[in-house]
Amino acid sequence: MKATKFVTFAALLLFIKLGNENTTSTHVETSKDGGLSAQDLEGLIEQAKIMAMNIGLITRTNAHKDKNDVAEFVPFTLFPSPFPRKLFLQAYNIQKEMNLLYFLISLDHKFLEETLQTVAETNENVRGMLGIFKKVNEEGNKQPITLVLERSDYMAHVNKNENEQNFELKQIEVNIGPMGGPARADRIAKIHRHLMQKTRHDLTNMPENDASTIIAMGLYMAWKSFGDPEAIMVVVAGRMYQNFEQHQLSQKIQEMSDYQIKIAHLSLAECGKELTLDENDFILRYNGKAVALVYHKTFVIKPTQEQLNARLKIERSTAIKCPTVALELACTKKVQQALALPGVLERFITNKEVVASIRSTFAGLWGLEKDDEETRQIIEDAIENPDNYVLKPSEEGGGNNFWGEEISQKLRTFDPSERAAHILMQRLYPMPMKNFLVRPFKPVKLEEVVSELSIYGFLLGNAREKSVQSNERRGFMLRTKLENTTEGGIGAGGGLWGLEKDDEETRQIIEDAIENPDNYVLKPSEEGGGNNFWGEEISQKLRTFDPSERAAHILMQRLYPMPMKNFLVRPFKPVKLEEVVSELSIYGFLLGNAREKSVQSNERRGFMLRTKLENTTEGGIGAGGGFHDSIYLF
């Protein structure tokens, strides 16, 4: 399929013109062809925001991540983004085969153990999961019913050759069990269909989308197959930022079951304390009720021993697990890479046409655990041409990847065990296009974006009999981001120490911070404020960080500001005299010429005083922890 440099959404016939392509102006003109005026566009944006809030396309706010009292709409595109029909149908048509593939992989214990052996040597999480996997297999699986909830992610990759550019469907990753998006995908589809109708556009090119239905249906059928209408379902998730979507899915399941299903929401740590396992019949119980189904809504990337113990308790029980530990291991990046090797896909699927269809979606994937000539050549090429690759942790589905020069640096410095814990993936170049991005409290403008397509499905099977009861596909999600984004800017003060080196000075600083954490603040290197670690959290993190995580943080000398007292005025709260501290900000600007290294104007004027409670660690005003103040000199 031929591609162009930028795919604008011509199907919408918007004919939107930015006032000046070289500026950030958001002026919009009406075209002579009957496109939208700036006023029309503003009206659509406001309608979309209101509809998003009305239908529940919402999330908690940054300022109140653990509160249900305040919400904001989830960022979304104003209009549906174009995606090649042929590639969409290709992804949709192979989803049942993808469901079956990962079900069969989870049953091949020898393959999983052999494939993940080298990863387990350096990765505590994979090592812990493999330990549970082996123990359950030795003891005997108490529950053969298996639910595979799957989301397969793809890009429309632009394959450039000398004469033309073609679109190809390329797989990014496969997610099993925990996955975001289905309830949101339904809702954004409703908004887009509404706006398309408002602007009098044909809806025949917009596929119907009910992604949350397929996920709810899979969970409902699994619960029903347990055979006890009094048994409950446990959703395992922490205090999630996406709490509303989690409960929207739970509500859909309850409606589907005519409110027969009782659902409990617990964290993995709470599961360890509140779920009991009967060692005679291996029934898992919560408050005396049998548990039919445990749905892990989130993965714990670095579980504690207590969390691993909780997972083992669940795996040993008769409860249906979604996913099982075997399925979690099956969807690691290392297994994805192994499937791309010659003959491996055929181990699970015998139909040659299906094998060819799935294999055509694979991007280039290379394991790094071997020390042979082929691996050395791949590593050498990646060091010299890092923009052709992405370096990914073997055990993780998304995020924590390395790009560009970071790849060269990592591959030069990794020891053999670190190298074996990663894979190299061909860098994909998704089809570029333009759309309006709608975000809370930010101006809406036409921007260059790329999209990732996800297809949802589920399989309900029997691991003991290797049989399939139901295999379904339905619904999709399109996630769009700015074209130059790889993954989805540094405040300084006092003493600062980077942690990327492994020299004596860095080791001494780390040792001192572990012993005396109250003298430091541990900060993410890329973030200006918030998400910091304090006190004993610092000791814990520095003991458990791997080199790449450590390098992504800095240590800062902990400052102790002058304490004072003042009255803090907050909405709906009593005003009283409290102990506070303040932070002073000075504003200024410089206008200069970079070529001549000259300064035309250098000015300072104005200040801000932010005051917060003395015992507050985080607390910018935007984060809800600070108060606007002014200065009284003494």
C-alpha cells in the first residue's frame, strides 16, 4: 500500500489552514470549499470535552491521584485518525490465531523455561515468576480452565524503498491480562461518531467499536465456567490513576451477569493478607466466600517477596487466573523475540498460511544472550546505527526502552548478563498524519502525530485437555501521540549527584545515602518536580535499582528551609495557624544572538513565594500541596 509523506485526514474535508506554518499560531481560517471556521472548530472542541465528561472518558487528576472527588477528561484526538483498511483487516483477521498461539505457548512448559532461563539469571521478576511456575507444575495445576485476555498492538510501518513508500502492518507487542484502554476505546468512538455526524461526514469508514464488551464477556464466561453462582471475582489492582476505567469495566461485567457477580477490588499485597487458601481442597476464599476468578488488572514490575507469596497462593488455588503465571511469562519480550526465529512459530501452529500471516507482522527482533558471530554483528550495527533499532528489556511489554545514542552507550557498557536481559528490535516508522490533540488546560492545535492500533480478543480453554471452549475477537483501540515522541523536562538546588557512573565517588555517595537517607532527596533525572523519594524510600530504591534505573535518577542534598507560622486558606477547610516553609522564585529573561554570542537584553523582575506545610515533602501549587504567598521583608 503506497504512502505519502503526511497523511492528512482528507476524508473529513476540514480544509483547516494554520495562520502560519512557521509559528505556533492557532488561527484557523474557513476554506472556500466549505470547511470549518475557527468558531466552528472551537464549538466542536467544547462539545467534545463536555461529551467526554458526560460519558465517562475521564481519569483522576495529577493533584488528586488517589481521590474520586475530582476528575478530568482523558486526552483524545478531536477526529478519528486514518488507518489503512487493508492493514486494519489484516490485524483483525489474525486475532483469533494470536489468542490461540499464546494459549498454546503457555502450555509448553519446556519452551518457556528454556527461553527465559538467561533472562531469569539477571531479572528478579522473571526469576520469581518462573519459581512460581515450576512449583505449581510440580504440585499439579488445580484449575485447568484458562482465560486468555489479549490485546495485540501494531503500527502501520512506512517501508521506504528507492521508488516508493509502502505501508506494512508490524507488531509492537502482545499484552495478556492487564491492559488499558477498552472502556476508553468505546467512549472515544462515541465522541468521534458524534462529531462526524455533526460535520455531516459518512460513518461507513468508521468501524463499530465495543472493546470493553469483549473483555467483560471473557471475564463473565470464565466466572460462569467455575460453576458456583455464589463465588466472587477478585480484581487485583493498586490505587490506580485510571480508577474510573477499572470500575467501568467492573460495572459492565455486573450488568452482563444481571448483577450476579460480586466483585472485590484488592491490591496484590491485600490479597496476601485477606485471601485464604484451604490446603485440603485448595479453594481460595475472601471473607468466607469462594473465589471463582482472579483478574490481575495490573502487573507488579518489581514485586516484593510478600507480593510473590500472594501470587503463589493464588496460582496454587482452584480459582481461575487471568492471566496465569504461564501466560504472563508467555507475553514477555524475550518470548516475542524467540517466536521470530526460524521454525519456532511452527512449533505451535501447523497451518502454513496462518504462520505466514502472523510472521509477516513481525518486526526484526534479536536476542543478545549469545556470543556468536551473528549476535556480535547485530550489536556492532546497532552501536554504529542506533537510529535503526530500539533496545528493550526482555521481560517488559512497554516502556523503559532505549533509543538513539543511548543504545550505543548501553551496548558498549553492558556486561554479558545485562546484555542478555535485553533484546534489539527493528525501529519502526509509523505512518505520519495530522490531527487535533485535545488535552486538559492546553490549547488545541493541528499537530503531526502517529498512531498505534490494538485489537482485542479472548480465548477460554482447558489447559489439561488442550481444548478451546471459546475464541473471540472484537473491538480495537487507536492510540495517537506526537510524531517525535518515543515513550509516552531538571530542577536543581543544593548538592546534586548523577548516578550513572560506577566509580568510587558515586559508590560512596550511594552508600552514604543508604545509611543517611534523611540527608538526601532522590529525584528522576528528567522531571522538574514531584515523583521524588524521601527517607527510607531512598535506601530501599538504591538497594534495588539496576544500573539503568539508577542512572535515570540523581541525588540532591536535602535542604531544610526556615520554618515559620501562617494561616493557610483552602476551599472547604478550616483556617488555622500552622507551621510552614516557603520557596522563593525569581523571574527574568534574556534576549540574545546565538551566532554572535551577544546579549541584547537581560532583565530580572518579579518573584513568587510558594508556601506549604513544614512536614510536606512534595508540594507545588499545581500539585495541590502549595499555597500562593507574598513576601514581608525583615
